[in-house]
Amino acid sequence: MDEDPGAGRADGGDARRFSFADLAASSNRAANFLPSLGVRKGDPVFVMLPRIAEWYDVVLGCIKLGAVPTAGRHPATARDIAYRLEKAGAAVAITDPEGTGKVDEAATHLGMDLTRICVDGSAGSATVTGALAPGWASWTGGLEAASEAPPDAEPTHSDDPVLVYFTSGTVAYATIGYPRGCTMPLTWANARRAVAPVDAP
């Protein structure tokens, strides 16, 4: 985020800019869309995305709803994904078209019934990437239909978890960072208050 207050990101050489008001609106859309797929407060949400702006919509939308995002490195192997899904107890997986097959493979191996959402609008481009894999909901379509109003979410408590972290797992299986540094009441409070619908002067 720049001080003007816009945020920039490159997509195939084309810059896209986002204000704090844009981010507030899009993360509200995310928080209003997720419940339509059965996502609720406390649900662990596995997130595996490249460095795209939608990552912020996903994570902030989860936090506003009270769901608990756990980020996975992109790209990861199906084996790595299965480990994270199992240890986090994920109920939802959100990834891009590149990751859908690996998540499907991991979930099948574990016998997990996941809610699956594909961020299909900007994985390496600014356009929708095409047909969705079977069993996957469209993030782009869901956000377009969702309200920008603040979500009617359940109240949160100071000891509610806000994020689940893993180490990189470059040497062996990743170690879940829960509960160490995972229950963060200040982070939760700031996430709910700092993303305001009005830009700074």
C-alpha cells in the first residue's frame, strides 16, 4: 500500500492499483461470499495462492468472517498440501487453477470432504482463466455477486485464533505453528478496524 493510499501489483506487465477503500469493499465481498458455500466462523481455510492481490481479499475476508486461514506456499506438492490439510483440520481450500489438481489429489488421499474455491480471475493474468475443475466454485463469480456491505459475522473473542502458520518444510515436514503465535488478539482487532471503507485524505 502506498501513502496516496493505493496499492500496486503487476499482472503480466500491467499495473493494477487498489485503494484501502477498494480493499475494504473486496474483503467484505469475500466475507459475504464464503458463507454461501457453508464457510463459518472457526472453520480452518487452507489458502495456496501466488503473489496476487486476491490473496489479501481471501485472508482478510476469512478474518472478517471469523474463519481461520492457513497459508501454504505456492506451488506445493500434493504431499505437502495433504500434510497441511490434515494437521490444520481444513474444511475449505482456496487456490488458483494451477493448484486445484494437487488439492484434489491430497483431499482424495486423505478422504476429506472439502469446500473448494478457485481464484480463477487473476492467476498470472487479469482475465478469468477458463472452465473450472469439477467440484470447484468460482471465487471471481462469487465476489461479483456478493455485497460490499460489512458482513453480519458472529462476534469474536480475544482468544479466538486468527491465523495458522507452518514452517517452510524445506528440510522435512512442516511444523504447525499452532498455538505458538497463532492466537493473536491484537492482530484480530487491527484486522477488523484498520481496513476502513473510507480512504485517508
